[in-house]
Amino acid sequence: MADKKKETLVLIDGHALVFRAFHAFPPLTTSDGELVNAVYGFTRILLKVIKDLQPKYIAVAFDMGKPTFRHTEFVGYKAQRKETPSELISQLGRVQDMVRALNIPIFGVEGYEADDVIGTIAETMKNKVKVLIVTGDKDAFQLVQDDKVMVYMPPRQREDAKEYNEKDVEEKMGIPPSLIVDYKALSGDQSDNIPGVQGVGPKTAVTLLKTFGSVDGIYEALQDPSKLNGEQKTVLKEKLVEKLVNGHDSARMSRHLATIDRTVPLSFVLDNCAVSGYDKQKTVELLDKLGFKSLVNLLPADEFEKGVQEALF
């Protein structure tokens, strides 16, 4: 009988890990002067993920580098972010070279973010295999469904790798995965320039959601204050009510912007993502060219090269 670990589909948020690697590792260049610190960090994480999780299926998703539906609907979306450094952009091609060298499929759809692509694949596959989303971005917490979809955060300095189920998400965020987008609807998301409700911070957002169950529950309660119970009246102070009323439209828009789209038009065939043979010699040569000799020992061994065949027998 196949090992349960072999029945896992690992979905890697390529852009999230590339950005993380770029900022985590100091400048590193090849003998030809090519900057490759993000390539090194990403490759190191990827190889560790393969070794530690031993997936039966694996795929990587990337942003397409073009405006998404969120930018079209809200001109301020991510507007406060500085432009992606050219030093990082120049490394994306090498990152994808490394992914292809390991014979791992790459997915991306114009008009959508890697999150949306991953969310759609996870939603499609969750009843067929266990889905593990590898990312450093907590936005993916909204996708977590126990025994079906979980989030795997690779290790950071002073932190171990962590696999998040629904209980873990609730312990970390104070709310279950199903309320992550409602949380952002209220408190916003500074990194993505999602406004939320002005004056409502993370703690207040959690308290409101625990009391009323959802953003819809909050605004339904505000329509008829006479039906509020004692606890609800205690939470809804006059100034907070004013903020919520004034921020109604912003809350609705923010929830929409924060919601990962799970209906992206894409073609996904699970068997095409089965772990399969890769050209080890070619991969070693690429690592050598980039000056990553220390990563050669992390390359998948025979079981990865044989791939799905071992999982079936």
C-alpha cells in the first residue's frame, strides 16, 4: 500500500518564496557576476520541501507580472509598494530554469495572482489528494480545510517549518480560516494596500468576528440595534458603530480584494504533476554554473527520479 505522504499534492507559491529568498539572503553572484541570491534561496527551499514532504505530485505557480482583476477594480491595490527591484526580476528566469530542470510543472494565468491559481487547483483537487500549499504568505490561510488543504510554511531563522491546519490557523490568527477574508475586510492589509474599515485594528476585528460571526453578521446587527444582546451591545460602542457605518463600502470592497479566487480558468491534470524523472546531470551542471555546489547533496535521490512508479508498487 502506498505511503500516505506519496498521496500529497504540493503546490508552491513561487513568487512568495522568491521574494522571501531575495530579502533573506545577502547579495550572491556567479563567477560571471550574475546576481543569484534569490535563485539560491528559492532552490534551497524547493529541494528541502521535496526532501521533507516527499510529495507524490508537485507544481509551482507564479504571478504573470501583469495587472490582475484586483488592480482593475481598485486602482490603489498594492499601489503603496515600491516597484519590484530589477535585481529580483532579473533572477526570475533562472528560478524557472531550476524548476524546469527538476521536471516540475509551472502554472500561471494572466489577470490572476499565483494565490488564485493555487486556490483554484486546491479547490479542484482537495477531494482527490491531500493538498499542501508551500508559501510564506499568510493570505493562504483562508484556503485551509482540515484533512484536505493545509499550508506549509518553510523554516525561517529561529523558526521551524510549520504545517497549518484549521486549529493552527485559529491559534495564530484568533479566527478560523473561513473568517480570514472577513478579518481583512475589517482590519485591512497594509502590505496589499487593502483599506478595510478606517480605525478598526486587528484586535477589534477579531472581537467583532467572534461576537457576530462574520462581516455580514455585523452589518445585519447594525440594521436593527434593538435585537442586540448584552455582549453585542458591550462590543458595539458608539464610536465603533460610527466607524463601521462609515466604512461599510470599504469593508465590502476589501473583503472582495482579499478573497483568493478559486475559479481561475485553467487546465490542470493531476497525473501531469506526478513526481517523475529529471535529468540529474543537467541539474548538477546548472547548480555548478550558478555556484550552488553546496546544494548538490540536497538533490532528490533515486526515489524522486523514479517518481510515481515507486508510489504505485
